[in-house]
Amino acid sequence: YQFDLASVPRLFWRLIAPFELSLVAPLVHDFIYQHSGQLPAGCIEPNRKFTRKEADQLFLDLMRREGVKRWRRQLAYTAVRLFGRF
């Protein structure tokens, strides 16, 4: 599976660079978004349907578990809530 880490515009990299948000959180988040919230067959929970809010919350939780600083994960979470979409 190919993904672009976190989709942070280069203009904002001084504040929050894509590689500062963990690896797992953007990977899982992008995978869920790419499949419009519907996990395909072969996944741990096939046919599981995530709402956009659930996918974004999982992104936030995974960043917390990976040790991303609170202000950085809150900023990233707010950005996906405002600008992310399925």
C-alpha cells in the first residue's frame, strides 16, 4: 500500500511536518479514507464501515499511542476534521 505520510502542505512544514505525525496514524487514516470508510475483504475487520468522524478519531488516538506531542496531534486532527473528506 502506498501513501504520502500526512498530507501537510509544504508551507506549514516548519510548524508540523508529515514525518512528525507517526507512521501508523496517517497510514491507517489514508487507508480508511481511500476506501470511503468501508474496509475491504482481507482486513482484520472486513466489511467494517467507519464514519469520517470515527476515522479521524482513530487518527488522533493512534498519534497519541505513538507519542506524538499533544499540540501537534491536536493541530493535525483539527486539520483533518476541517479539510479531510472521504
